[in-house]
Amino acid sequence: MESQLNSELPERLNVNDRRTVYVWSEELLCLCDRIRKVPKRASVVHSLIEAYHLLPFLRIVEPLPVDVADLIVFHSQDYTECVKTLSTSDDPDKLNEQAENYGLTYDCPGEGVYQYAAAICGASLAGAQCLNENLCDVAINWTGGWHHAKRAATTATT
């Protein structure tokens, strides 16, 4: 018996008809590769994309630069300031205490976390902008979503 759901689904788009954006830059790749707990993860993903000869099917878009004003559109001011402070703190005890309060422990980048967060946010915003401006049907930021940040913490906290 054939499912009614299948008969109601629209025809699948031919993969060649999809306009796909891949948000990527060498700078983003290098920044993400420095994360201690997942070193070189971004390069491995990009290498797989190259090995499977997918780049000709993707339009590469560079991440947008972002600043604190852009970050606090989604993240709280306190969380954003903490992330920025963690990137520049020379006091390991203060660093660990603040990091724990916001769930920025275990596999979070630590040193340079603000630069990392700003780059990832800029990559996601570039993809969203392409979608909003109807420049693509699919936008991919393979470097995003690794730390599942919420408005005022990471998912390591409730």
C-alpha cells in the first residue's frame, strides 16, 4: 500500500537546479582548526568536500565581519562580554570561574573564543543573508553549531 504522504510530496529538485552556498574562507578554516578539543576538524570537513568533488556545485561566500553589536542581537550582553573577556584574560582562575558560569568549559575554544564566536556568527549571518536575498536555496556553514550557544550560555548549562 502506497503512503499518501509520498504522493503529496513535491517532485524532488534536481541537484543541479539547487543553488547552494558554502560559507568558507581560509581565515575561517585556520581559526576553527585551532580549537584544542577538535583540532583540524574544519580542514577535515573541507578536505572531504574537495575529495568528493563538491566544490564545483557550490558557490563559495566569505563570512561577514561582525562586532559586539551584531552578537548581542541574539546573545545577551553579559554572555557576549564574558566571551570577550575570556579571550583576553590572563587570570586562569577568573577565566575558569567565568567560563563555568556560562558553560564555556570542556570542548569550548577558551583562548580566542571571542574571535572564534564572531567568525562563526559572521559565517552563519552570511549564509542567512544569501537565503534572505534569494541568492541560494541552501546555505551551509560547516563550521557553525559545534558549541550550541544559546542566548546567555552554551548547552552545557540549563
